Amino acid sequence: MLLATLAGGISLGFLYGLVALTLILLVRTTGVLNFAAAEVGMLCAFVAFAALTQFHLPVLVAVAVTLVFSGLLGAAVYCGIVLIRPADPLTLSLRTLGLLLIVNSVAYKIWGANSPYTFPRILPEGVVTISGFNVGYVQLLVIAFAIVIALAVWVLTERTRLGLLLRAVSSDREAAADLGVPVVSVDLMAWCMATVVACCVGILVAHLFFLAPDMMAPILLAGFAAAQLGDMQSARVALIAGVVLGIIQSASSVYFNQPELSQILSFLVLTVGLIIRGRFRGRVIST
Amino acid sequence: MTARETPSRFFRPPTALPVMMHPVLGVVILTVCLGLAPFALADYQLTLVATGAAYSVAVLGVAAGFATIGMLALTQPAMMLIGAYVALYAIEALGLSFVPAALLAVLAGLLVALPLGWITCRLDRFSFAVLGFAFTYLVSMLMSSNLLVGVTGGELGKPFPSANVFGMVLHDFTNYVALAVCVVLAYLLAPIIFRSTMGRFLIVMRQDDVLAKSVGIDTNLHRILLTAIVSAYGAFSGVLVGLASGFVAPPHFDVALSISLLAMALVGGTRYLLGAAAGTLILLVLPAMFNLTLIDRNLLVGVVLLACLIFVPEGLLSFDRLGRLVRRPPAPERTPAS
Amino acid sequence: MTPGYPMQRRHLLTAAAALACGLTLASAAPAHAQSEPGVTATSIKLGMSAGITGPIAFASRQFSSYMQKYFDKVNAAGGVNGRKIELVVIDDGGKGDVALQNAQRLLQQERVFAITTIGTATTAGILDYLTRQNVPLLFPGAYNTELVNPTRPNTFALFQAYEGQIAAVTRWVYGKKGVGSAVIVRANPPSFDLAAKSAAATVEASGGKVLATLNTSYNQPEWASIVIRLKELKPDYIIVMTTASDMGRMWKEIAQQGAAPPKGIIGISPLADQAFLDTAGGPVPDDMIYAAVPATVVPTSPEAKDARDLSPGETMGLFGLEGAASGAVIVEALRRLGADVTRAKLTALLHDKFEPFKTSFMDTVKSSPDHLMVQSVGVATVKSGAFVAATTEFVK
């Protein structure tokens, strides 16, 4: 039972970590905390759903259309929230709160009346047994995707010229602009990338759970917590934090049978983690 | 914690404060509006105004926190819930009258906020915000569960009991009068608190935290105090919401309400005392009066919040034209002697 | 505390003048004019607070829509004793405090005759207020124990509460499929306390054994931990009490882990909701699920055709059928009142004078001391991916 509990917790934890990565990607590149990242992912999942069930597009075409839509949505969000009147990261982050409410309301208005929906099975179904516990292919895909995204974020920001430009713009916009860095293009690329990642997360969650405007609710807060434990910078720490939170929730559910206790423990982990991280900030070079 | 020192004798706190401006005018307008409402509005509309006024006290706390050091007080719904249920328990089980019950509720909010403030005073803004979300979610969940069902009624909530003030049982119009008096008092107290020395220190901390420390301001202590005061406003607001609406249910005081309260504070603006009331009127009272569905109300909050943060970042009450009409001439700038 | 601000605030002279005018007008009014709120010579106005947006939007829309359609059908045939029934629906987003505001609006602004609602939280929000105002609360689409316990003079329920539902369906399933062990899986909010106790008592009384009670939360983030326990415990039955989408996700995890109980899964009415099948993530085996369907037949049954025909192009779910049922009983009650329609007469009729009434799509409705006017439930099961009736009988 212990190994099964760990397997279940790890699987859940990587999902939290994946949500965290959608936040970290944008914070690392633009300094903006996008509160609406998960809701945007949900909206993209609905677009994929419409493409598959209403317009009956082939799976690959529907996915491609959705990814293109998500990129365009990212561009539209950037133009509508940032470019229209640039501001400091805090104000931009608060604007995304407004975006969260707008996206959520629009999704409810269009699809809420008949939700929840079953997302079409576009990913392979099947399980792998680990110590008597069956892990679905989609759950393994979540783990793999989370690791790939974390690596990609690291490679992008540390090893590529684009990443260097992103960090330069994030660090000092005016100086970067003065030195000829195409600030708007770089920012736009960051927002589009972040939205595409959020889109993929949305489709995975719809596959794992179900499709509804509130489908992100069970995992959103833990995702934010994992991201914050990673200081909104470290993908690696965020993934580890997500896994820790997942194991705690799984284990407390199995062994203590009290959902309240699970939430209290998660809250304590978050609090202690933030305090410890705060004390060590500045002493450790972020990765 | 650093040893507390008296501020340097060379330090002069700013004289013109960009928060809680025109408090007297604000309180007068608020009092007149609340006083005239019973004669101008139908019964149901008056209930909405009373409920909105109650929520505006929580928004005032959020606005004060944001205006001073940019705090994102997302714990406010949790404090409202704590305040409402402490007052409910005090009236129902302990048989207290309204005033001591309300004071007990505020004290409970303070007691919960102090350790929370101590934990969070070292955190950056976004960490505090995420912790605030988590705390609100946790409190709402705990109050909905079996643990406190005798007090809270669980997820279905409980009617707020009739209260009495000085032996008079409150209902209908006397209820409204008591609520209006409480709201006006809360608004009166805010500028007194935030235009005190503590308030001025908070402004300095917002401008430059290191500078504030260097002149001897205990920034951690002031952050803790601010958290406590904002939370006290939240707890008091919870009591008033129970009184106004007659019902308290934990699921309503959730993360979504955190965002709504912050939105009301930002939309109304934090420069003027009445900003909180204005934001609550625009985003809570008027949509209910016009019978918008809840989804449309959420959409309205999102659109108005986004539009304000883009076009009027200091809030709707900070239109330049309006500001010029009522603002005193700015203090002359101090330029270094050439 | 009674929210609402009646005339006391008006100036004394204004009140006196109004009284004088009122007396003059009253003396000029026809002798048989109705003074009852919401009732005129040609219409009866009812109010509903429903979460037509928000987390229970589908259920609320169907409940209100089918009730409206039932009233439309009756109005097209001439109404009730010459009066048309008008239904005013206001959105509450599934929230109890907003439902209370809506109830105040319906009474103070819309001046309705009686009120109904849908949803456990929304019903809880308005229960006390309507009792204090002495306004009839008629057959809400809700399963709150508080609707009938304690009995309120103004409140009448049609649908058995969760504890009654689970006892009835568990007893039936144990009778049909045999005695066995059970694990109870319940959402932790106190709403399910009585239901969990009732389920345990029924299992024990039927000769079975409760191996454990597993607690979950609403929107449970993961079901793997629950299913891990289920695999360890190996019950014959799983008795489940939570939301439809949570039950769907639970089934999905059970199917993935190969932990299906040999005899079946028994549940309260949300298990009979289409949302369960939509979130189950795959096919549900035949004769695995047994869900209580309070008061009515299963929506897909031939007996429910009259209700389905109210909206031919739409798929009627459980709550749509409940809306039609509530509407039917309301119409019958108003019909039996005759020309003189008052709140007091309505509550007196429903309290102990409502003779048995039956339609094709629900069990017999009659007065009852606890004001629960249908005590029985139907039983739904899943066959070929859709809900069907497991039995044509109503069980208690």
C-alpha cells in the first residue's frame, strides 16, 4: 500500500508541478505572474473539444488548430494586457486577475450550461503497473511533459540567445531597448510560449479529469503553491515541491482518512517552505 | 528581529499622504448616502445597499493594505468568516449583545492575524498572496467540515441571529441603523489609523524598505501591525455581512471573494477614503440591483478591473478632473539649494 | 434577524396620509378582489431562485425549464381555474446567501405568491427566512434533511432526503443481489452525516458489514488514495455519497485500478445524473451502478414520456423530470384550492388534506405529517451506457 500511495502521490504531484511550470515560464521571462494561466489552458481545452466534436476535425488537425489558437491567444493577451499600456510587473499581474475572471465567465457562458463533458480520447489509453498500482499512460505523459518543460525552460533561459534576450528584457527593459533588443517581439514570444504550454496542460487535465469551466479548481492552488516554493524561478524546485505536496495529500488521505488534515498539512508545508526559502534567498544561485 | 531604535532625528515623514485623502468629505458623503437611502430606495434595494456597505468595510481594509505597502490581502474572506462566526457564537451561545459580540469578533481576527503576520512579514508580495489564497481556502474548508459544524452549520451555513443593542432587539430598520453606524465608524477610524505615525512609516516602507530600516523603522513589526489591522477590518466586516444578509455560509467566503474584494479596492481606488465604497457600489451593489446573473457579475468585475488597471490604475475616483476639483493644492516641492 | 425594511421608517404624517388613501381605495374596490400577494383574477405568480449559472447550472436550468414548460402546457389549456401560472426565475449561482437576497426580491419586489428553489445550499439559505415570512416553499429540487426535520408549517418537500434515499436503495439492492460487506465513501461536509449513518445502519440491519467509511472532499484532487484503500478492503459493495462529477472520477480510478466491487456501487441521486456518466471517462458496466431516484421514475423510462414531451428536442435529465414533477403537484394543489387562493389555504391543504395524486412519471403524492409528500424512491441502473430503471416499483 505504501508504494502504491507514493506512486499515486508522485503522479498527482507532477500535475501540480506542471501547473507551476506554466506560471514559472512567464515569470522567469517577463516577471509577470499570470493568475489566468490555468483558465487560459481550460479555454484552449474547450477549443480543442469544439474542434473535435463540433467541427469533427481529425485529431492531429484539431490539436494543431488549438495550438495555433493558443499562440494567437497569447499574442492577443499580451497586446490587450501589456502592450496597450506597459506597467510594472505587479500591475500587469493584477491585470491577469481581471483576465482570469473574464476567461472563466466566458467559458461558463458558452459551455457551462451543459458541463461537465467527456473529453474525446485523443491520447493512448492503457496502464503500467507499478507495485500493484496502475498508472495510466496519460499520467505518465504528464510526468514526461513536466520534465520536458522543466528542461526546456532551463535550456531556453540558460543556453539560448532567445533566453538571454528574455532575461535581459526581464531584468531591465529600458536598457535592453536602448541596446537594440526588440523588446516587444521578445515579450510577445514569451507570452505565446507560455500560453501554448498552458494549452497543453489544459488538454492533459481535461483528459485526466473531465472538461468543465471549473476543471482546474482541484489542482490550481497546489500548483500556485509549488510555483511559489520554487520562488517562481526554479522549475526544478517547483517540480519537487509539487511532488512533495502530492505525496502528502495522497498519504494523508490513505493513512489518516481526513481531507481537512491533508489541507492543513499542505498549508503547513507551504508556510514552512516559504519561510525557509525566504531565508535562503540570495545565498543560493537560482537555477 | 532588529533592536528597536527611535527613528533618526533627520527623518521627516512625508506630509502629503496619497492614501485616505479627504476623509472628512468621504465620511460626510457616506453618512448622507446611508442616511438618505431608507427614504429613497425600496426595501429590497435597501437590503442590497446594507449588504454592500458591510462588504465595503472589508474592501476598505484591503485598500488600506494595498495603498500603504502594496499588500495583497487575499486572506480577507477568511477573516470575514472568522469574525462572522465568532459573533454568531457569542450572540447565540454566550448570549452577548451585539457590541461585545462584534468586539470579540474583531479581537478574534486580530489574534489570528498576529501569528499570520509574523509568518508573512518576511515574505515578498506574491508569496504573501499565494499564502493568502491557501489560508482562505483552508479556513473555508475547515468551517464547512464536520469539525465546527455546531458553530458554523457546515457547508450549508446558518442564519445570523437577531442581535440586541442596549437591550433593544435589532430587526428591520433598527438593524439598518446599527449597521450604518458601524460602517461609518469603520470609515472614520481608517484615516485616524493610517494617517498616524504608523501610517506614515508604512508609506516610507513602500517607497524604500531599506531606507525605512536605516532610519530605525521596525519594518517587520509594522507589517505585522498592518496585517492585524487589515484583518480586524475583515473580521468586523464579516459581522456586518451577517447582520445585513441574515445568513452566513462558509463556501461563499472563498478564493473567488478574495479576488472580488481586491478588485473592488482597485477599481474604487486607494487614494480617497470613499474609494472602497465606490468600488463596492460599482462591482457588487449595482450589478445585484440590475439583476445580473452571477456569471455576468463576474464578467463585469473582470472587465472593469482590467479596464481600470489599464486606463485608470489609481481607481475610478482618481479621475484627474475630479481630483482637481476637490484636491488641495500640492505641497511645494523641496528642491536642493543650487 | 429579519432583513427587509417595511413601513416603520416612513414619517408618521406620510403614513397617516397613505392610510387614508388606502382606506378610500379599498372602499372603492370590488368586493371579491384578491389581496393575496401574487394572486390576481387572471394569474398566480410563483418565484424560483435557481443556480442557472455556476456549478449546478445544468441541473438548475433543467429543473426551472421543465417546470416552466409544464406551466406553459397548463396555461395553454386555460390555466388553473381560469388563472395562468407565471414563474419568475432569478439566478443565484448556487449560493445560499444570494438565494436569500433573491427570496427577498421575489417577495418584496416581485410580490410572488409562493417560492420554490433548487439546490441544497440555496434551499438552506432561504429556509428560515421563508418560515419567518410564512411564505410557502413548495417542493424544492433539494434533498436537505432540514426541509422536513423539523417540520415547518410553510415548507413541503417532494423528494426524499439523502438518508432516506440511501436507506431505500441499499435495502433494495441487498434484497436483490444479496448480503455483503460495504465500504462507505462520503464527501466530508456534514450534509452527508445522516446519510452515512443511515447507510451503515441499513447495511447492518440487512445482515451486512461496514468495513470502513472513507472521507473525501468536494472536488477531490485525486481518487487514487481512496481506491488504494478500496483495493485493500475488498468490499462487496461501495456505497457512495458525493457530487456526480466526483463519483464519475471515482469510477474512472476504480476502472483504472481494477477495483470494481463484485456486487455493485450504490449511491444517492447524483449518481443517477448524466454528469456521472460524462465524467466516468469510459463505459460503465451493466448492473454495476444502483442510484436512488427520489419520487420519480427514471427519466428514460417509458412512463416519463409525458414529461419528456414537454421539450421534445431536449434530453431530459433527472432534474428536468423533478422540475416537471414539482410543477405537476403545484398545479394540482392550486386546482384543488378553487377560486379562493391564499397562502393559508394552500398550506392547510398540503398539510393534511391533499388526497393521493399520481401522474405517470412519479409515485403517489399525498399529505404526510412530516410534509415529505413522497416517501419512496425509484432505482436507476446503467445498461449499455445509459440510465434505465432497475425496477418498475418504487421502494422505501
